[in-house]
Amino acid sequence: MGEFTHFNEQGHAVMVDVSEKSDTVREATAMGRISMSQECFEKVKTGGMKKGDVLGTARIAGIMGAKRTSELIPLCHILNLSKVMIEFEYIESACEIEARCTAKTVGKTGVEMEALTGVQVALLTIYDMCKAVDKGMCMKNIRLLEKTGGKSGVWKAGQEKDI
Amino acid sequence: MGEFTHFNEQGHAVMVDVSEKSDTVREATAMGRISMSQECFEKVKTGGMKKGDVLGTARIAGIMGAKRTSELIPLCHILNLSKVMIEFEYIESACEIEARCTAKTVGKTGVEMEALTGVQVALLTIYDMCKAVDKGMCMKNIRLLEKTGGKSGVWKAGQEKDI
Amino acid sequence: MGEFTHFNEQGHAVMVDVSEKSDTVREATAMGRISMSQECFEKVKTGGMKKGDVLGTARIAGIMGAKRTSELIPLCHILNLSKVMIEFEYIESACEIEARCTAKTVGKTGVEMEALTGVQVALLTIYDMCKAVDKGMCMKNIRLLEKTGGKSGVWKAGQEKDI
Amino acid sequence: MGEFTHFNEQGHAVMVDVSEKSDTVREATAMGRISMSQECFEKVKTGGMKKGDVLGTARIAGIMGAKRTSELIPLCHILNLSKVMIEFEYIESACEIEARCTAKTVGKTGVEMEALTGVQVALLTIYDMCKAVDKGMCMKNIRLLEKTGGKSGVWKAGQEKDI
Amino acid sequence: MGEFTHFNEQGHAVMVDVSEKSDTVREATAMGRISMSQECFEKVKTGGMKKGDVLGTARIAGIMGAKRTSELIPLCHILNLSKVMIEFEYIESACEIEARCTAKTVGKTGVEMEALTGVQVALLTIYDMCKAVDKGMCMKNIRLLEKTGGKSGVWKAGQEKDI
Amino acid sequence: MGEFTHFNEQGHAVMVDVSEKSDTVREATAMGRISMSQECFEKVKTGGMKKGDVLGTARIAGIMGAKRTSELIPLCHILNLSKVMIEFEYIESACEIEARCTAKTVGKTGVEMEALTGVQVALLTIYDMCKAVDKGMCMKNIRLLEKTGGKSGVWKAGQEKDI
């Protein structure tokens, strides 16, 4: 682990030079959850199967959000994502919905931010679509699960150093 | 508490009609936290005071992100925000940084999503700027704290119904 | 019917002054169709019911596209849409899918362009999602059906003048 | 012709993985027409030559629209277009204007959507600039004419299979 | 003249609260120039009249740029511009082209930034279209000429205080 | 020096074909200044050191603006910038602030426009943040300083031809 790379020697923000990095396949997966009332949780599940499709809408929003990461995060490089996938899981015991986003590129920088942004926008969309039923929903445990590719290689959550 | 409002009677997603709603002052405050290693936490604090300004950058990103909420969240109405403010607090005991975003408008719909989006983009920017030091950071407890204005009036977190 | 309003007396493009216009409720509905092979048509219908949701995705895209009309059309005013709705109909006899978009605002200019843009982006999204099956799909009959509100009042397709 | 490629095996929308595809020169041409009243048609022609430049504005809008395709179409990959060209033709006999857009890239996916989006935004811009004269204009016959490059090779409209 | 208004008492950037301001007609005009070689200047003039339309393209770009001011300038409020106009003048004696942009709104904040952004994007577009002929072009004298409306009333360049 | 490259033989605007150009490292540096009253100049300097950070905000805005160049400039190609850096210098004798932006890519076209756009957006942001103190600020001397890479090689301001 090293120094912050988004500042130059004067401490000024800079979009760091990646010109010399090689184009390699890079992939990252992030996750996050949104917890809600049981009433709301049941409505999402029912809606997803019968009529109103909360998760279908959130999936599209998350994919589109991931594509716009470099517009939102100031020092993030523009990347041509070669894949974005978002999946959801109902965590029945906790009335939570888990979102996982996998982003992939062939490029010079990693796609951790794109995967995390995809998760965040998907969770925000769930909140938006359900807030008439439950304004107290809480988004949590949003983090990187794994990244591969690039010079630093594989990183997995829960393993305290780059492998 | 009622039904999902983002679907019509056929269960199709719709940006709901707010034409008849009146233009009133509406405000919302949301919060969220990012936890990190002690090493990373210290670097942010030092940087914020001495040179690299992580939180200054995250604040700008959050404000700009809040302004673009309707582009990110599919069924969110376009709003002319009349104020956006983001503040941070160092939670020393937990090596966490807390972000609070207050958004305000004079309009026909609430600004909960704008406040939450401001928090999310600010936290994502902190992650981006610190990820060279700690990829295991976790974003958590992201939720609405309070909203005022509009027909449904005041809502505060922890109070289980609209007042 | 009068003169082009998007040019000044020198013939230069201009975003025309609507400052003096009053804020009234304005609504517009547009339609369009996409024709496709029978094989493709059947796959969309089946997918829509069983698993892959082409029209659900196109609906979200169309709504989001309508919100961005003023970014795409050079001389279009920025509008805070108060409603966007997109509905689809299967035209069995012709293997066509019809999209209808209704947009609404309380503002100083009409929302014809928003309704038409919603239709176009929805149809483009259908094309994108089905092009692996049929690249020969054709978009057609895209036009305004009706507008209400504003000084010029009601206009309906097929009635050759403003009423 | 095969299956829809924008859904995974669970039927969920996904931006498909193109990481393994090779970077090749890919080009696509699309067309579309807008029909209008004779009065309107004459005004566009006169304006185009004497002062107000409807088609010049529509050309710029179409080129800029093509560049933003991936923001509008949910599952479309981001592409660095290497060329965009839009040309118009007056179809005197029918009071129609035909738009043709050619897009080109060196990349991993085709540019059919970019060419079609360029046509659509150009036609919408013509509608916007002329709607004070004729609201009954109709956009039609919008389709892909030809694509080249990539694994599937050449495709031409009117030839019922990939060559 | 007072204090910077874009910082709160802690010195943190904030999008200031304009909720209490009244909606009034506000207008601003800005100008700027680009100087170029005589060869380049002649080509622009000839092109503008005979074939390639540098200024027509720059006008469209400037209008579209003005509409996106709040996306570019971090603490700028979103405004529904009610008018944008850009005009150019050839300054023969100096081989310069002058751009003037007038922006107008009915809203809570002034439109100085929109007028200035319109000028900047128009000048940048001229540079882009001419840079194959002259890379040494220089943009200069970009400033506000006049603003009206709002509590501070009329301001004119060259008059050293608000009137 | 040659002909305008943004028009085809019919004089129509076109985003020129760069498919055949090779991917090389390309870099450009642009500069510009904003002059202001002594009162305003002192406030920026003090603020920059003590509390309100005008230049820190302008730097972030400039970097983000450079990334969006292709959305603003009609015929500009989309580029994946590999580096953006903005630095400021106080010109005490003239009460001016100078901004320099360096942009870099590995791609098929130069990054002059990105560097110039970064400067313009940074200067506009300074104007926005200081306009409560001085509306008479003037942006000036905005121009390309140097470019390297690509077929035309090195260009430096003040040297009247490509080297």
C-alpha cells in the first residue's frame, strides 16, 4: 500500500498519467445492500414477479450509471467498458436486497469505480421506486469484492493485501 | 404509507404526473459514512490540512452529482435545485468519514433523491482518491435523515411515520 | 401557420425568447412504430412475458431520453417535465410494435419534442436489443398525435390547422 | 440469425462482454426520411440556400447525437467514433428530406446504433426547426443500410442474411 | 461589492441558497474575441459565405454549451434559459472574430455564467474548426458586458459599481 | 498549413475520419489568464490559503471539463484522456491568475481542444466564484502553448510552423 496517487507533489488534484500502462483485461466486482421494511420488501418481490419491475429498472439504471462514472468522479479516467452486469439477490432473513455489479474493460486503468458506481446507482434507483412505501430504507455494506488485471493483479476483499 | 407510485395500473414504469402539485419549498438531508483503515484515515486528515484535499474534491463532486440526479435515476423528475451543501465529519473512534448533504428546491417534488445522490457521489469520490492506500473501504449507513415541504410534510428518520 | 421561429431576421439560428410566455400546463403525445421479421416479433413477445424484457428496457430508455431532449436538439428549451409515460402495443397483423409517449410540463414552451424524442429513443432501444436477430428492422410513422396547452391551444394529427 | 444477446441466461439485461473481440475497422450507414407539407419543404430549401440553415443545424445535431449514443441506449457500449458524416437529400417528388449517417470506429463492436441515432437526432432537429410551419411532419423509413467489419462481416439492407 | 458567496462560514464550497429569491426576468450579455492569421481569417470569411460554415457551427455549439453551464461550473444553479442568442462580427482591422452571447431566464439567479459559457464554447469551436490552418489563434477579452434583473439590478462593463 | 479539415468537398461539416491514424502518445498544453481587481485578487489568494478554496474548485472543474470536450465541441472526436493536469500561478504585478492545462492521450487525434477546454472551464469557474466581488473580470490570452505526438509532430507557440 502506498501513497495517494490523485495528487501531485504540490498536493494538487490531478488525473494521473496512465499513458505508459499497458492495455490489459481488467475486471472488478462490487456489492452493496439496501435494507427496508418487511412491507416494502414484500412489495418489491411481488412486483418483480407480477407487475411493477423495481429490480429490472434498477438494473438498467445501474448499467447506465456505470457507463457515466468518469463524468461523476472527478479524477476518474474515461474507460470504454467492455461489459457491465448487475445482479440482485433477495436476503429474506434481513429484508435486504443485495446488488452486485461486475464491470470489465480492456484498458489502462482498473474498473473498481465503475463497479461501485453501478451498485450505488442501482441502490439509489431501488430507493427512488420504493420511497412512497418506506423512506427509512438504508444502503449499506457497499464495497469492492474483487478486482483482477493490471500491474497490481488480483485483489479480493478480506485479504488484507494485494496478491 | 401507500403504494409504489412509479408504476401505472398496468405495472409499467412511469414518471408520475406532478403537474397539479404546487411549487413549495422542499428540503432534504441525507447522510452516509465510509470506513477505512487507520493508515488511510490519518492520511486523509493530514492531507486535508496540509496538501492533498480529499474532502474538498469530494464536496465538489457531490454537489455536481446532486445536480445530475435526474439523469441517473430513471423516474426522477428534473429539478432546479436552489441549494446544495455537503459537509464532512471525521468519526475518530471508528476511522470513518461521515458525509451529509442538504438539497433544497422550490418545486413540485421532493429532493430526497438529490440529497442521497450527493452523499453517494461524495463517498465514491473519497473511495476513488484513497483506493491506492486502502481498497477495502466500505460505504455504509446511507439514508435519508429528514425531509420537509410538500403535501406529506415533515419526515424524520427514526420516526416511523409521516408527521 | 407561420414562419420558422428558430431563426432571427439575419437568418441565424437562435433559441427563441419565451420569457414573456406564461407558465401553463402543456402536454403532447407522439407515436412511432418499428417493423420486424415474424421470428423477431415472436421473440420479443415471448421474452416480454417469460424472461428478457425488451419493452421494459425500451420504456426506461425512452423516459430517460425524453428528459434529455434539450441536450440533443440544439434550439430546444430546457423543460422540467412533470410527467413522461411510454406505452407499447403489439400490432400482430404487421409484426410491428407501436410506441406512444406522452410528456407533460407546466412551463413556457410545448413538449412536442420531448414526446417525439421519447418515442425515438424507445424505438432505437428495441432495435439495439433485437438486432442480433433482425438487422433489417424499420422505424416508421413517427409523428406527433396531439398537443394541448399554450397560446396555440389544441393540435391533433389529421386536422390540418390549429384549433 | 440467433438469439437476443442483451440478456443473460436468467433473462436479465446485461451489457454483453466484448473483451475478447478484436479491434477492427467497423462502419455502418443508416438512413431515414421526414415528410412535410409542400409549403414547409419549400421554406427549408429556400432557407438552406438563402439564410436560415435548417439542414446545417440538423447535421451538427446529428453528429453530436451519434457521439452520445451510449448514453441514450442502455446496453450500448461506449465507442470512440473515428468518423461521423451526415448528408441530406431533397426528395422533390414526395416533399421529403432524406438523411444518411455514416459512422465508423476502430473497436470491438459495431456502430449500427450510432448511425441510426445520428439519423434520428438529425430528423428530430428538422422537426423542431420546422414545427412552427408544419406540426404534421412524419419521420419514416429509418433503418440500417449497410454495415461492415467485425466477425459477422458485411450486411446490406435487402439481402436477407449476413454475407 | 461584498464577499465571495460560494463559501459558507467554514470556507467550504456550497451552492448557495436562492430559495427566497424571486423569479424575475434576468438577462446577461458577454463577449469575447479570437485572433488569427490573415490567411485563416480570410478562409473563415470565404467559407462562411461560400461553403464551409465555421460560424454557423460555432453558433450552434455556443447555444448548446450555454444550456449545459450548470454541468460544467460546479456551484452554478440549474436554470431554464428562456433565450440564447449568439452573434459574430468580423473585426477586419485586427483579423479577429468577436462573439457576443445573450442569455435570458425567468428565475432566481442571474445568467452571467451562461452568457460567458456560450461565448467560450463558440470561440473554442472556431478554434477547433480552424486549427488545421492556424494553431496559434488566441482567445481574448472574454468578459461580461451587461446584466439586468434581480436584486442587484443593472450592471454594465466599464461602470465600476452596481447601479 | 493547409485547408480546413472539418468540411468535406461539399463544404459540409463532418467529423473527419481518423481510422487510419495510428495510436500514438499525444500531449498538449494550453494557457489562459483572468484579470481582476486588486481587492478580488487578494481575496482569492487569502482564501486559497486560509479557507475558501477558489483555485482548488477551479482545478477540479477544469479537469472534469476537459473530459467532456467531445460533448461540447461538435466535430471533436471522443478521446480517452490518459492524463489531465491544471496548475495556476498568481501574476502579482497584473492582478491576474494564469491557468495551464496539460492533457495527454494514447490515441488517433491530438488533445489541443481538451487542453484549451480545461483552461476555459477553470477560468469560468474562477469567474463564477469571484463574481460577487468583481463582475468586471476579463479572460485573456487563452491559447495553445505546445503539442507533441501524431504525424504533425511538435508545435510550439511562437514558432510559426510545425517542426
